[in-house]
Amino acid sequence: MLRVRSLFGFKIVLLLICIAADSAASSDADLEYLNSTLRDNFSNSRNHISNAVYKQQSRDFIIAEFRRFELEVEFHNFTSDVVGAGDFQNIIGVLRGKYFGTKKDQIVGVGAHYDTVIDTKGVDDNGSGITALLYVAREISKQRNREHTIMFLAFDVEEYDLTGSKVLLTDWLPVWSTTHWGNNQADFSPKGFIILDTILEYESGQMTQDLPPGSTDIFMFRDVYNSVTADNFTGDFLASIYRSVSDGHLNTAFKESWDKLEQREFEIETFALPFEDIASIPESQLAFLANFGRSDHFNFWLAGIPALFLTDTVNFRGNMTVCYHKPCDDLETMFKLENLQFLGKTSLALKETINALSPVLKDSSSGSAQDNKMCWTVLIICLFFAFKGFYNLC
């Protein structure tokens, strides 16, 4: 009798463990991975002049992680007169989808730069972005059989006139796409990329959020302005910046993923830009709108590729108003628990967005989906024998 009761108790414990594990996997980001990755690999200057050794270590880590996730790793080595002396490298990780090389392939991707300016440690700008990219790459690669190809782009020398992403789009991408799409180059039409730059800082206090100069005069973001002022300028949101037509589908997908998650204290504000090309911007608004094109997404817009830009608003918030491109963008200043949790929600929402844009094939037998299926299969069998034993006991 004791043996049967013990067996029954064991099955119940197994049930609770499986339920807890499944729940945790679906609702929480792995903060320990985010913590260790950022601290150990992206917490010092990554500049070719001031700290070339640490920059190379960071680069090597990105490559090692892409290979650990079993992505196809591509390298784009280049030089630049804009940047000056040095050898630079964009790193690309590719997870091929079912329709790779065909018109049906709606490529999606995540991009972030890993370099810094000379005199900053770049924890927020942009250690946070490249850390989130690696987290998403790790999670997405657990379920490998996808409808559409997924690309992870780690840009070099963004801090020098957005050079890394610029030459990747003009020099590397055409060669790569021609290699794999061949004469069907016209069929190569990415669905879009999500660019991460400076996504760590969260502020719960009032009067911690600024808006770009001119915001009170140009009311194209009236909903955002009203929301921020109603919260007494609290820097508690992630900014999602996009062109309303070309990139709207990316914003919709990301916001839906964000809204499904808990931690409601971390909000989101969406900035829908009312233009599709730079030439259409009225001269009177150019200076104001320049604040919304300050990262690699801008080069994607120029190339006619949809792109969504996610940011904590950089130097318009909290500590970054004084630490942007300064030595105090470091662990001591920027690495608070609530900042890590904010980064965690962004990373998890991004993972779910990529899952939505490139779904796992229904017959997929790889990765965590299969692991969960096996867990529940074992659980059902265990429950059968548990209740059978309980019935015999009675």
C-alpha cells in the first residue's frame, strides 16, 4: 500500500514539474542568459581604436554562439574610408526555411550592432541589443523547421555613419541573394527586419523621459505625446519606430506579442512615421524626424526593405541623457534588476514575433516543441498508471 501511494505521489510531483516547466518556458525570458551574456561579453569598449582586443573577443563570442545554435555563419569583411584604418566584420547567422531560395520565402530577421564609440563601455548602446539578438537566435534555433528563412545580423561600425549595415546591404546582400536565388533574383523580397539599438534602460520615476525637440509643435505622434505627458514623463516604455505603410506589419506583429506578456509596468509606445521615402519629408520636419532614423534600420529603409526599430529612446531617457556615448554607460550605472527584466520582456516579445512571422512547420520534430510533446506524452502515461494504482488501492 505504501509503495502504491508513493508511486502515486511521484506521478503527481512529475505532473507539477511538467506544468511548471511548460509555464516557465512560455512566459519568462531566461534572465540568467541575458545577464551573463551582457556582463561577460559586451560590458567594455568594443572600438577598433580604444579596445581592439575586447572587440575581437566580443566578435568571437557572437560567432561561437551562432555556431553553437547551428546557424549557417557568414562573414562580411570590409574596409571603409569613412571609418579609417582597420578591418571590420559583419557577422550573419542564417536558419534556412522550407522555401529558401524561392519566391515563397518571406525572409525575416533581427539586427543589432556590436561596436561602440571610443570612450564608452556600451552596456546599453549596444550591448543590450546584441545580447537580445543572441537570446532570440538561441531560442528560435531550438525549433529549426520553419516556413521562412530567419537571419541574424551583427553589424560592425554602426557608430561610424551606420557604415556596417550600409555596406552589408549594398555589397554583401546582393551577392548572397544572387548565389541562392540565381536568375530568380526578382523573387528575393524579405518580409522585414527588426533592428535593436539601446534597449536596456527603464525608469519608473516621473520626469525621467524627454521627447525630441519640436514634439510640442509637430503633433504627428499626438497619441504618444498625450500618453507620455499623462504619465508625467515617465521613461517606462519601449519605443517602436516604423513607417506606417511599409513596416506596419512588423509593428503589429511585435505589439501583439508584447501585449500578450505580463509585467504591465513595462509599456510600449508606437511611433508611426508618415512617410515612405526621405524625399517626401517636408523640409520643415527634417530635423525633428532625423531623431527617428539614428540607427541601422535607416539603411534598410533606404534600400527599400521593411524594418522596425526598437529602442529605449537612448539619450532622451534617464541616465542615458548624460551617459550616451560616455564612460558611464557601464554596468555600475545601467545594470539594474528592473533594466534586466525590461530587456527580458523585449527579448521574449521579439522571440514570439519571429515565431509568428516564420512559423514552425506543423510536422516539425526538432527542438523544444518536440521536447514538450514528449513531456506531455510521458505525463499522460504516468497519470494512467497513477490513477490505475489509486483505483486498485481503493
